[in-house]
Amino acid sequence: MKLFGIHNTACNNGGMKREEASIASGGVMYNISNVCTKAQGSSFKIVCGLQRGFSSPAVFHTVEEFTSIVETAMQEYVSTTYRHLIQGSITTERGLWAWPRGEGDAGSDNSPQAIFSGEVDPAPNDSYSFQMFLNQLAETLGRAFGQDNVYVSYENETWTVEPVGPSD
């Protein structure tokens, strides 16, 4: 791989920088452009368990079910608010927790969970609307997967959504 050249320019707003490079690898020339801007989106995260119940009656939901609900909600939100872009990813992991049982004793457990995290384009005066979207999505996920609590983070704040109403 051979680096042919780098070109840096500062844009008019003073907060944007563009870097361009040309790279050759295996006889093929690639042009790479990297744009960094001060107007970054806001990060968000929703954490929801995929296990309904404990012990033998437990029901395990799939990441595909989680993804379907999230995709549908994103499309509805974007189509009604005309927001330019919500981008994110879904990952799975094991949630762990421990609790005191009494002096010198503690219990612990773990269960599968899915995490939807990403960035939303900045939009003036639209933070409240997106926060309501996250709350509604968390409530929908919580009901669908039988969760008592779904955790939401947005703009450096974290809170718990407790779904109301019957589980799906």
C-alpha cells in the first residue's frame, strides 16, 4: 500500500476540516475523504433485556425481534419529523447484577440483553422530540419483551423507563 498524497482544507465555518488522501493497493487507486465537524450528533443508547421471566418458565427473545421493532420505530419517527438521519447499531451482551441478601451474603444473576446505540443528527430545538421518541421506543421494547425496566441514555443523561400496560 502506498500513500500518494494528503490534502487538508479548513471550511468557511471554521469548525469543519476536510482531509483527503489517495492510496494505492494491489494496483487499485482509492480516494479517501474524511470530514470532521463541530456540529456532531447526539449519542443515545437503549438497553433492554431479551429474557422474559426467570428459571424454567423463562422465554428468550431474539435480536431479530429487537431489530424489527427498532427499525419500524426509526422509520416512523424519521417519516413524521423529517429528521435527516438516525444511525446506530444493535449489539447483544450479557447483563450482570448482584444484590445483598444479608450480612456477608449476596446473590447474582445474568441474562441476555440487546443494546441500540448510535447518533442522531443535530437539529435545533428538536432534542425534546427525540427524547420522547427514545422513551416511546423503550416502552414498546419493554412491553414486547416483558421487562420491568429499560435503560435510556441521551445527551449525557441516563434514566429508566418502566413500561406500563400489559406485555405483548
